[in-house]
Amino acid sequence: MHTIALDDNTQNVYPPFSFTVNFDYSRFENPELQSKAKTTLNQFIGFIRRTFDGLLENGEALNSIYQDCLAHCPKGKKYSIIG
């Protein structure tokens, strides 16, 4: 559920991402290790989210260039960097 920007007036909308982990951290008897495991998982999920968001942003930027080439280049798709 996102929109692709064709101009600067279109706002991108992304659905919220919900991820639930049902891991029993009490398996780690050491509280310090429990905390480290939770922190590591949260950092990993954050990394994945930032990577995904970056891929979407790059795709939108490439699509914008492609659309500009189609709309404004005299030979259209022939000089497009994508096609």
C-alpha cells in the first residue's frame, strides 16, 4: 500500500510493519545475556527495515528518472538509463 511519486507533490505512504517474536528469553539464565539477545534482535530488525526502506526509495528514484526520460527526452525510452 504505497504510492509511487511521479512528481514532488505526491507523498509516499507505507503501511506499518508489525513483527512479533515469541521467543522465551528466560532460556538464557544470565540476565545480561537476555538483554544482549533482545538488543541484538531489535538492532537486526531495525537494520532489515532500513534496508527495505532504502530499496523502496532507490526504486522510486529510478522510476522517477525513467518517467522523466520517457516524458522529456526527444527519443523517449531509447535514451533512458533503465530501458
